[in-house]
Amino acid sequence: METIQQLMQQSAGVGAGIALGSAVGFSLRKRAGKSTGLLADSVFVTSAVCGMVAMAVMMLITYFGA
């Protein structure tokens, strides 16, 4: 059984990549005037949450070995 720290280290790249990519996408979207759907009307908060969710999903996939 792997520890949570090992799972986090293995999945950190996925979380960082999704957070960075969604930050770029959401900032372009907000600049175009479409700010609906952003959490707390913030690009940073929304992209951080997307990154955390992606990291959690990757941790589950790694843990169950699928």
C-alpha cells in the first residue's frame, strides 16, 4: 500500500499541468468578457481547483492501478 505522499508526488505533474493550462484558458475567456462559471469570479481560484481535482483523480487511478 502506497502512502499518500508517494501518490501526491507521482500525481503532482498532472495537477500542475491542468492548473497551468486552465489558467491560460480561463484568463483568455475572462479577457473576452465571459466571466460566468468562474469560482469567486477568479481565474486563479478556478484553475487551482481544476488542478486539485485532476491531481485527486490521478491519485485514485494510480492507487487502484487501472
